[in-house]
Amino acid sequence: MQRVETAAAPLIEADGVGKRYGSVTALDDVSLSVDARAVGLLGANGAGKSTLMKLMLGLIRPDSGSVRVLGGDATAQSWDARRRLGYMPEHSCLPMGMTARDLVVHMGELRGLPRRVAVLRASEVLFQVGLEEERSRLIRTFSVGMRQRTNLAQAIVHSPELVILDEPTNGLDPAGREEMLQLVRRLSADLGIAVVMSSHVLEDVARTCDTVVVLREGTLAAVQAVERPDEHEARELRVRVSGDTQAFVGELERRGVQVRPGEDDLVVSGPGREQLLDAVRDAAVAAGVGLRQLTSAGPTLEDALIGAMS
């Protein structure tokens, strides 16, 4: 079993989970234990992401093994336990003849909120997703991005502890995708709602999640923590410049930066990322060279996941 350790009980725990649909194996002996505020399920279409999420929600039962979410057996959770979860499906099935406000209020009531509380919560979450001014418009008049934000609002109206998002950026243009990713990150970072988000786009997961679970053809390929740039003091960067490289190296060394040759670049290291970036910038200006490349020298999340999936 692959595990990302923390002191708290795991957010998600799967033990030997298998699920088949006829002759198709959707999940094959998947075991993992993850506790993070935001978990990304990464994999190609058909990798088993949606099946794992349906198992977490208790919508289907595993053929073998078990799934635990928020400390409880996903297939045996009571109604009260399931109210701790929210769900945003990949394919929107919103009623086109309702307003956003009426839909979100209705979904709050279905999840057990009294009418007065549901109305209040609907106003709050529609404001949080940027639909306050459009709350009285019919959903049929919404753009794809607005419908996706409505879909997100109904998933969190009852203040769940965990919300499960199935491909939340699906079908969005670049601007809509950016808005949705910012909203997803706010859920875990600012609103205190844990997130499980599926995607086939590594960049989306890396920007919004703390841990990535990679599925490949129904099997577990990797569990990888996402490291933010400020999580380590020591830093190494790869730098390529146009102009007088020796003058650039001299300026770097004058600023206390350690330099060693790479394959076709320079590897520079220093005590902290921000200080190192400042030193590279100042040295380039002083030496009169142009920066052609400035990237992390260590293995990236993409490197680790590509290695696991190959």
C-alpha cells in the first residue's frame, strides 16, 4: 500500500479494491491511504478515476476490497454520514428551466437543510463562485463556465467536509478554466473543505492539489506529494544565457552563488529560492547577458509521474 503519512486519520483509504463491469476491469487491487486537504486523481480516460470516486460516494460497491472516506466505510455510511460529502459530476445535468438560486436552494433542502438555512447558504455559495448577480437568471441562458460554477455551488451548499469533483474544468475555455482552478484551490485553502478532484491534465492537479494519485488502466501507478516552491530552503536552478557566459558566472560567484556546468546550461544553487532568483536576475543585468532558460534543477512532479506511468 502506498501511503502519504500525516498525523490525522486518512481522508481516503482503499484496501485491495477491485471493480469490474462485465469483461472490463475498471480497478484492479488498488490500495492507498492519503490524507491531504486536496487530492488529485490523475489519469487518462478509462484509467478508473470516475469508478474510484463513485466508490467513495457509495454509489457503487466494490467487487473486492473496501473504501473508507473520512474514517467511515463508503458503502455502509448512513444518511447523516453521506451529508458530509458533496459531489460535482463531470457531465452537467442541471435543469435548464430553473434559476441558479432555486436550484441551489433545492439541492440544499434535499441534503437536509431547513428552507431558511438553504436560502441563506445558496446566497453565500453563489457569491463565492461568482454568480451573485446572475442568481435569478435561468440556467439555460448561462455559458458553459457559468453552468460549471452553478454545478460547484450545488455541491458545497450544505457545507460538506469533503467535495468530490469529477473533471471540473471539462469543456471550459482558458478563462473559464482559470476561474474554476482558482475556485477549487480556495475550497481547501480558504473555506476548509477537503477536495478530491479528478483530471487528465497534470497542470490542473499540480496547481490545485497537495497530493496526486495516479491511476493507469485500473491500477495504482503512483502517489506523489505536490511540493510548492516555498517548501524547501535550499534551491537549485538550471540557467542558460545568451552573451558572455564567463562574465555571468563571475557575477554569480560575486554574489555567493555556487555554479557548476550542466549538459548545455549552468546549475546554480543558493540558500533560498527567492534570494537565488534575485541573484540570477542581478547577475544577468550586471553581465549584460540575456536569460534564455530558468527552471528547477531537481526532479519535477511531472518527471516523477511520467517515470511512474512509463
